[in-house]
Amino acid sequence: GQNIDQPTEMTATEGAIVQINCTYQTSGFNGLFWYQQHAGEAPTFLSYNVLDGLEEKGRFSSFLSRSKGYSYLLLKELQMKDSASYLCAVLDSNYQLIWGAGTKLIIKP
Amino acid sequence: EPEVTQTPSHQVTQMGQEVILRCVPISNHLYFYWYRQILGQKVEFLVSFYNNEISEKSEIFDDQFSVERPDGSNFTLKIRSTKLEDSAMYFCASSETPASGRVTEQYFGPGTRLTVT
């Protein structure tokens, strides 16, 4: 079966750095996405990785290791508005997005 | 900035009734999707649509579901006979190119919250 695992919840302090991990086992791999979802709202795109390595985009970076079936999202200089769920999703061999359950990130002052 | 729109924002219906959820994808996008998210659970893929036909569908997308692009702008999801377990947020998404080509991100609409009573 297909499986994507991420921690259910994490807490961090404003101004700090947090790393959200994601591991996956899917039928095929055509890339991994990170989306942000505020409560009651639609997911919004953060990053896409298809090759191994680190992709940096402002305060957010995403890393991929295909051999380990592993990715992480790194958020720097945390702001209160970063409080949200962070969804890891893998594009499988049928080009369907398979979603993790999301990691709820709580930012404390 | 172009965006995906969905109507209605909230739909309440009785079990057994038919509902149509509407979406207007971004105008130059060619690939369209429907997802659902039951409250507190993960996003689930329902169907993808390209060139006026279904490209992929999940096990969830059974005979009670259908999709249609009735004109050049709208993309609809019909649920023929709703069940209590169909209560969820339904998201429409679109992307610039077919997913099997150069992969681009999917842009999501704000969602329709469907409540079946």
C-alpha cells in the first residue's frame, strides 16, 4: 500500500527554526510537494522536489532523499502566521497526489 | 493574481439528494482535479480531468460521482445520491500542464463544505 508519514503536531517558538519530516512508501515517485494549510482553508503550494538535495525559497527550504524515501521542510525565523498544518504529498506513478495527514505546527511567542 | 473559484462555499443537503459542486479553474490551465478532505483527516484524491475526459480516478470515485466540463470555464463534480459519509470539504484544483509532463504545482480553490444530513 501507499503510505506517507509525518508527525501529527509540533510546537516551536517565534523566531526559531523548525524541521518537519516526511517519510513515504509509494508506488512510483514523480516528485514530492509541501503544501501549507490554514484551518478551514485550501492548501497552498510551498515547494516541489524531484531530485535529491535542498531547495531553498526564502524562509522555507525543502530537502529530498529518494533512496531513503525521506523529505523535510525547514522553516526559519518563525512567525506567528506560520501556525498552520504542513502537508507532504507525493506524486505517484499514476501522477496522483498521495497526501500525508499533515503536521500541525503551533508557534508560541 | 489568477485563482481557482468554487461555488457554493457551503452546501447542506439531505441524504439521497443529488448535489453539483462547481469550480472555475484558472483560465490557461489544462488539467483539473477534485479532492476531498473529511474534517480532521487527510486530503484524498478523487479524480483528474484533461482534454474533456477523466485521466485518473481513485477508488473513492465510484459510480455515484461524475465530473463534467459543461462549457469553456466551469468544471463540476456531481454526487448522485449523497450519503452521510460524503460530508467533507471538496477542493477543486488546476495545473498549467498535464501532470505527466513538466510537473507544475496545483492551485487549489477555497473549497465547498458539503454537509449531508
